[in-house]
Amino acid sequence: MPATRTPSQNQVAPATALQALAPGEQPLTAAARAFNLQLTRVDKLKAQLDELDALGQAHRAERHRWLAPLQGQRRQHMRDLALALEAQLQGKALSRLQQTTATEALCGLAQILAGEGEADMVALHDRHSRQTLAQKKQAAADALRVRLEAALGEPLADDGQALSAEELLREGMARWRAAQEEAQARRQAKAQARKARQKPGAGPAAEQVLAADAETQLRTLFRQLASALHPDREPDEAERQRKTALMSEANTAYARKDLVTLMQIQLRAELADPAAVSRLADDRLAALTLLLKQQVAGLERERAARQGQLAAEFELPHGQVANPNTLRQHLLGQVQALESAVAQLAHDLAQVQDAADLKRWLNRQRDTPRAARADRDPDDYC
């Protein structure tokens, strides 16, 4: 073992500190090598999860530092532009067509700002639009319901209450995930049935015995910890608090079938010899290795989920994995897009505020296809 010294009470040893070591000059058995390999994988995956957490925290701060000022400028320019358009609509210099174009631009700006939480923009929008924002939201929700129900092949219940577009989307996604999980469970059941037919005899039975042995060992380890760490049996207050904390960790680890953490708690509580694993028989090591493989699979799923969460939070393009390079490049693109939008809004505001330029600006808005305006300004505010 790399170190025979027992870790301190507050120190968590890496999983590799639990490795099985060969006695004397004897080589490791295949069971011991398999056990050690899984411990190494646990350490690596936990380190990757820590790195993802650190990456997320660092990028949130960097993203806020760069984007927040530009987003503030963008919102202020949009507000000023909407109010300037309303002021111009009070006069009589604009033709009916130009008034329609100005109203559409004003309502688009107000709708975006209202969606970002600026309550006074709701009233501004509703003063100039044939449909209130509430009516638009309901119409969008109704259209989304139709599309979701067509995709799912079943109605979405609303218990008599009108659901918002966001609520409908959550409900639809929940139904879709449930259907996917059900389909996956059916595929797995079929695969297991095929495997059982292809491997008659002792193979499946041996696997079942190994799995049962693994569960027994995990349960036995937890019970030993629960007996030794039960805080009600400890008269010393400080020691009782320590055991309470360790027992809470053990409960969480057992619920997750986290063998490594349970073994680490053993060491921290000085309830086990660090070299005890090396004296285990190969059949017991094989059972523990099965638990470790399950833990590794869980950590791999957690890593994938964490990467997906970061990609969604930071709006990475579909298919991109969150890492320092992809996050940095995407942030640079967002900064450039916002800088361009702010510059364009400032230019538009100057033209709208100038009587001579206003009509030319409105004519360009009318003549420019919406898709082209969206390319120029990612918010498509007109």
C-alpha cells in the first residue's frame, strides 16, 4: 500500500489508498488487479467531477464579467429606442405604412424587454399592439400544446388550468423522457432474455451469486459502521458530534452503494486495518470489484449529466462538450455578438431620434427581410 499510516479524522484518503497489495514478492492475483483498476477509475472520475465543478464556477464568474455590462447596455439602448419610437408615433409626420412599421418595431422591443423582467414594457407593448402580451403567450402555449400532443400521440392533461408554454414544455419533456425510459427498459429486458438463452447452465447463476455476495458485503460493511458509529452510545459530546457526521456520510454512501466512501469512513474512524483488503480471498475481492464497477458506471453517468448541465447552462451548440476551450470560444462569440448588437442599437437610436433619418430608417426596416434583420441583430427586435 502506498502509505500504511491511517488518515486523520478529517482527511479523506484517495480510493487508491484502498488498493490490494501483494504480500512480499508475490505478484498480484487477477482479482486483486481488477479491484485496484476499479479504484483507480473511481479516483479519476471523482477528480473529473471536481474539475467540472471548478470549471463551472470559474466560467460563471468570467461570463458575468464580460456579458453583464454588454447586456445592460443592450437593454438600455432597446428601452431608449422603444420610447423614442413611441414619441415619434405621437406626431403626424409619418405615413400610415411608416406608423405600422414603427409600431411593429416598438412592440418587438417591448416584448423582449418585458420577457426579461421589465414590467413597464408590458404596458408599453399593450398600448400599441392589437394583441396583449398575455394573449400572445396564451396563443403560443396553445400552438405548442398542439405540436406536443401530435408528437406524443396523447393529450396533455392540465387539470382544468391553462398551462403556460414553459409548463407545457416541461410536461411534454417529462412525458417524452418517461417514454424513452420505458422503451429502454423493454430493450434491456429483451437483451437480458437473449443473454440468458445464449448462456445456459451455470453462467447466469454464478453472476447472480456474485451479485448477491456483493450486496451482502456492502450491507455487512454498513452495519459494522452503524454499530461502531452510533452516536447515542457515545457519552462524550465532541465525539458524539464526530460520529453523527460520519454516520450521516455513511447513510448517504450506503444509499448510493458507494463502496469507496464506506471503506474510507472505516479508515477515518480507525475501524479497519489499511492492509485488510490485501488479505481478502479472491472471491470476496471479485464481489467488491462488482460493486466498484457499479460505482464507476454511476460516476460516468454523473459526469455525462454534469457535462450536459454545463453545456445547457452556458448555451453551447448542440453536440459540444463543456471544456475550457469550448466554453472560452463560445463566450468570445457571445461577446462579439453583443458588441455588434449594442453598436447597431446605438446607431438605430441615433437615426430614430433624428427626424430626417427616421423615415429612411423605417423604410429600411420594412424593406429588410426579417431573417436578414435576425442575422444582423441576434435579438431580432423589430
